[in-house]
Amino acid sequence: MARYTVRVIVPSIMLMLAFAGCSDDETTAPSDPMGDGHFSLKLIDAAGPYDEVNIEVIQVSVHRAGEDDDSGWMVVDEDTLAVNLLEYTNGNFVMLADSALAAGNYTQVRLLLTENNTVVVDGESHELVIPSGTTSGLKLNHPFTIAEGVTYAATLDFDAERSIHMTGNGTYRMNPVIRIVVDEVSGSIFGTIDPVAARARIMTVAGDDTVSTYADTLTGDFRLMALPAGGYDVEIAATVGAWRDTVLADVQVPAQGEANLGGIELTEIPAP
């Protein structure tokens, strides 16, 4: 069995969604041949105002660039995986793919879904329509390079709150808002909000993306994940009760590290 080291292949963290383009011809990624690299993909989610957001992934594939016989879509995982996105917040994640992959340049990641997708609101389950999710799949433009003997590890960050909308006829529809971040150049911010009853929303901005979560309803703990190394202004706002908004400026996140904000006590707004 080959041993893999981890290093940055590309620092790009920008993501665009595409629902058309390349041919759907597919091959299966190599099992673990000598001389190839390795690809792993995790999934996390930004907490949203729903009881559950359930999706069922049946295939993960990547698109290899080039005009030779080795170009095109390659399947890296085809095990059915049913996930409630809201279980993967504040430090939790699920592995979508972990596979040997031929060395070369790749341009896209694709998730193929079934129609078994639902959103639960106030205890009631509703069908969740995801356009193209079951046909061409969710195609994420993300160029990356696989090098011999090297693991390329990345994280998909769904934002359920910004992705799901109710249409005029009462149908719930998902137009996915997703970031993809290279693990090697990312870190996290964590802390604890007091009081827990404030049900605080914690938010920051990474490039063009808003990254947010809610403090745990039992402990007040929170974690903002998959943040590219750099400085962040962290905004904290209560969603229950009368508490002043708090902004912590220039919080420094190191690559593959974390910034501990410790306990953050919100200031109560006096009654008039």
C-alpha cells in the first residue's frame, strides 16, 4: 500500500455551480495503483432555520482535463449516502469520497443525487426539488491537480439557509450555494456564546462567501469551518431576546489551525 503525504496543490477556493457542459461518459478511478495520488472530499454545512435538510448522494465523480483517452469524468465514489446536512455543522463532517486517483489536472467535482431529498420544517417533511441533481448532477467548477504520492483533501461547505427557497406554489426548491476549500490552506474559528438562550448566529465573510453557523442550543459552542488562512471580522447576533450585536475584528486564522475566541458574553439591551 502506498503511503501518502499531504501538501497544497492549488490554493484556489472559489466555486461556481454548473449544470451543463462536459460529456457524461465515465470511468472508475483506479483502486490504488503505484504512482498515482489520492483524493478525499468532506462535506459540512452552515446551520439553517430547518429541522432537517436531507439529501441522498449516489455518486461522486471528478472531471479530468485534456483531449486524450484519459480525459473525462472519473467516478471516485458510488456508495449511496443519505445525509441530513444539519448534522454536519460546528465541527462535524461526513466523508463523501476517499479514493486513489490518477495523477493529472482536474476541472470539476460532480455530485449525483436521487429524488429522495426532503426538508423538514416545523416537524413536517416536504419534498426538496434540486434541479439537475438527478440527471447531470451538481457540477462544481474547481480546478485542482493530483500529483504522484500526494493526497488532495478538500471540503464542500453547503449553505442550507441560502440554498433553499419556497416557491409561490409552496414547493421547496434548492439552488445550492456551496463553497469548496482546500483543507491544507484552511482553518477554523471556535468559541462559546453566553447566554445560550440568545440562540446566537455567528457570521463572517471569506472572499465573496458568507460563512455562518448558530451556537449550540445546549452548550453555546460554535465553530466556523473551512476558512482560508487570514484575518476575519466575526459578527455575532442574537436571534432570541434583546442582546447587543458583537463584532470581533481581525481574528487571525492560521492554515490547518484554529482561532479560539473563548467565552463571549453578550450584553443585554436594557428594557425601555
